[in-house]
Amino acid sequence: MAKIKTAFFCQNCGTQYAKWQGQCNSCREWNTIVEEVVQKEEKQSWKPAAAGTKKAARPMRITEIDSSAELRLNTGDNELNRVLGGGLVPGSLTLLGGEPGIGKSTLLLQISLKLPYRTLYVSGEESQKQIKMRAERITPSAENCYILTETKTQNIFKQIEAMEPEVVIIDSIQTLHSDYIESSAGSISQIRETTAELIKFAKETNVPVILIGHITKDGSIAGPKILEHMVDTVLQFEGDRNHVYRILRSLKNRFGSTAELGIYEMLGSGLREVANPSEILISHREEELSGTAIATTLEGMRPLLVEIQALVSSAVYGTPQRSTTGYNAKRLNMILAVLEKRAGFRLGQKDVFLNITGGINVDDPAIDLAVVAAILSSNEDIAVEKGICFAGEIGLSGEIRPVNRVEQRILEAEKLGFSTIFVSKYNKISLKNTLIEIKQVAKIEDVAGHLFG
């Protein structure tokens, strides 16, 4: 029997200490250090390459390195392919995080049923019957998907060695445990050890592995921060459980952009890919209402049209309130100050509430002009005409600043049937023969004059 000893780990960042102390020296958090039992012994988690077949790495001149694009496995899901950068990279480790009940297991089970490759879906949270019931709702028959309910990594690797899958999905990393660590499943040391074993397996066999990770109450992935450093890709699945739409974002991606976005609709038969996100971000209504404006924004390479809603009313309690959903509150305060100082609109004693529909957060400054239009529309109680959208950034002197990739935004608005778009006077536009009218404006007063006379 190997010698057993205890060690102390920070539950926030995973730093190891020889003894307990109140504050972590690494992340500066208090009362996060806990004691765990650690067993040190020679271990062989994944069967290594046969002796003599694996050569030691040697330094190579950078010009000698093969720069051809890596092969990718098509997941059969266009939204996931877009977020990953074109598909799964062989030998990569992908971590998917999200709130409980948001649909992480449904998404990956749906992917495993669609994949044309031999896929092993390992679940430590549900029984095979539960997974079968969910799979029947999504896809009645799938020949390439194998289900394993197991939490010990040594047993999982035995099954992997026997069936040789082409893709492995783990649900979830917090339920796995290794014989070489004596602490309980979900602890810092177990998560770190089991992830290291999976990384070794993925790199040696060139099999992509997808992990599901739980998140803490503050929204970060549970376990040590080093978990996110170890994996190749970190995806975040977010949305409101009370709404049917889900958004898939990339927080880290060694093989592609982190600015891409995937949108799904949760149905009884699984998750439906939303090819045209503007259909869910713009309200469909018959009557014209004041306080709404349509903005063109970009998420990665993807243009979206989102609806901005504003409500301006007299401050009842003396101190005016400023509240936003999906938009930066400090930027709203800046825009209100510009409207007050540069454009002469008296909003200092009025409550202002701002909302971006669809439950998404937008950081693109190009929606500033639509925010201004929605606020002025609510203040004047005059609706912005249908068919008008906006793309412009507001400067501190009240000018409309140019935005990047404006032609892509214009073409997206034209494709969705908009008749007029307001952009900055300083944007250089070379589009010809467009059906949409392009109005180029220089100041906020010009926009107010066009919209409200």
C-alpha cells in the first residue's frame, strides 16, 4: 500500500499548500482552502504507446513545421461547427459549461446521435434507460452511438480500449473519479487528475473528447481554474430556462475564433438550430409602438438585427433610475449625458429603462444609434417607422462615428426587408444597386430631425 498523505487545495484556483491557511496566496480569496487526501503511487491510467514506438520530441526549424490546416470532424450541427471553427479537431479536448437544466446533456446527446462516427457517450449522472428515453424523443434510431454509465476512469478506459470509439463524450467531469486519488469525486484533485488522464488519452489516440462541466453560483465552471487552461476549447451554453432560446458561445478556442455565436431553440424533440437569429431577436407585431428601434450588430462574422426597447418616464421618487438589460449601464449613462449636453434633450429628471430583446448581451458600440432612437422615440411618444434600422456609434461630442463592416450590416438589413438604414456620414460605402435606402448622418440632431420632424 502506498503512503497516504493529505494536502490542502484552494477550491477557487486549485493551488496546493502543505498546511492550512486563511487566504490563498495565488487568487487572494479567503476561506477557500480545504484538506484532501492524496495518494502518491506509480500510476498507469491510459495504456501508453509500446516501448520504442514513440520517439522523443526534437526541436524543429519553424519553416519545417507542416502548416496545413488540421482535419476536422463534421458534427452534423451547423451552429456547433461554427462556434468550434469548422468542426471537432482530432485529439482535442472541449469543455462545455452551463447552468443546471439549460440543455447541455441534450445538446451533446443530440450531437452523438447525429455523428456518422462511432461515438461513446459516458454518463455518470443518468441511467441508460433515462438516456434512451431522451434519445427516442430526439432521434428514433442511431447505429453509431454507444451509451456507458460509469464514473471510474480505469473502467472507462477498458471499455474505450475494447470498442475503439472515434469520439468520446463525458457527462460530466465532476462525476468522474480515479483510483489513484483518494478524495471524493468533484474535488479539486479528482477533477485535475481525471482531466489529465483524458488529455493523455486524446493526444495519444487522436480521438476528440467533449466534457460537460458544472458551473458555480457566480457562473464560472466548477473546479480549479487550471481545468480551463488544460482543455483546448471552452464553450458556454447560456439562456433562461423560462425561455426556449439557448446561446452557445466560445470562451476559449485554440483552433478558431472566440467571437462566434450559435443559437438554438429548445423543443420537445431536442434543440433546433436557428439559422436566422434575427427571427427571434425582433418582435413581430401589427401596431407601431413608441420606444423601439432595430439595430444591426455583429457577433463574430455573423450579422444580427436586434430590437432595442426603451421606456422614458418622469421620475416618481425624485432620483431618476437608470436600468438596463443586455446593455452596458455605464454606456447608457454616457449616451444620456451626450443627449443632455450636446443635443439639448432634457432627460436628467426622467427614469430610463433599456432592454435588448431575446435575452442576449450586446457589447457592439454600433447599436448606440438605435439606443438613441429608442430613447427619443419613447420620450417623444412617437413610434419609429417600420422598415428603419440603425448602425452607428455615438461619440462624446454628439457625432455619429463610423462602424466596422458596415456594408455587411447593410446587406443583412436589406435581406430581411428593411427599407432604410441610418449610418455614419463618415463611413465609406461602395455598394451599388441596393434596394435599401442608406441615410448617412453626422450628428444626433440629424437623426432626430429625420425621425420626428
